Amino acid sequence: MKPGVNPLFLGGRVIVFLVIFIWGWRFILTPLESNYTAQSFMHLINLPFHEAGHIIFSPFGKFIQVLGGTLGQVLMPLVCCAVLLVKTRDTFGASVALWWLGENFMDIAPYINDARALDLPLLGGVTGKDVVDYHDWEYILGKVGLLQYDHMLASLSYAIGIMLMLGAFAWGGYLLLKQFQIRETR
């Protein structure tokens, strides 16, 4: 027979789940245009991975270097999810990483949405209007001829983020229910 789950361990996971569940609903219920994601604490966690992505992908040319910011930001939670699943077999931890991935898609949506307006304050205190080719998504969408679709692509990114978060809620909740059913009772 499998050993039961320690109730303190389960309680800690329930607290983590409640935090991401409540916070996640705040993200989901706040419109993309409010830019709530960029004002949240998570944006400060995502930003170093975004900036590191520019450096990591720089050997592959300017287009990939610029896209690399978003790639770095999205790849980090994806890598964490994969490691938690494959290496440590921590499915609950992987569900939290999936939540983080969803949050990242929601975090990049206002940036994509700003590709034509160029109003968002960027790193360094400037906007895309102030410095030519400084706004990642203006450059990316301009190069591929999709600049006029910035709002649609931003909405798609936001919707993907919402779907990933909802999936993380369902997955994490299911795992907690299963762990609750096999918890140690002594």
C-alpha cells in the first residue's frame, strides 16, 4: 500500500493553491487594457527572464534576439513545468508552473497590444515612440507584416493565458483532492 500524504505537506499545498487561485482570478477578471499584469509582483519576476532572453537569443540575428525576450519569458515556466514533471515527478509543482506560464501569456499581452500605440513605459523609462525599434512587438509585428493585428494577437495571448490558468486550477485542484483522499490520518 502507498504511504499517505503528510497533512502538513498537503496543507502547505492547499495554501499555495489558494494564493494562485485567488490571484489568478484577479488576473482573469481584469481586462487586458488595464495592464494589471505589468503592475503585479509577477511582472518583476518575469522581467529578468524576458531581458535574459534577448541576450541568450542574440547569436541568432536581430529578429530572434528581439523575439527572444518573449521566448525567454515564456520558456522559463515551461522548463520549470517540464523539470517538475519529468525530473522530480512533482505534478502539483508542475500545475503551479503551468499557472505561471498562463500568467506570462497574460503579461505579454499588453506589450503586444501596444505595438502600434507605443505608449507603454519600457525599461529605461522611455516609450516606443521615444526610441526607434525599441519596442519589441512593434519591431516583430512590423517585420512580419502583422502590425495591424496587434490588438487581435494581444487578445489571443491573453485568452491563451486564461486557458492555461484555468487548466492549472483544474489540474492542481484535482491533485489536491486525490492527495486529500490518501492523507495520513494518524
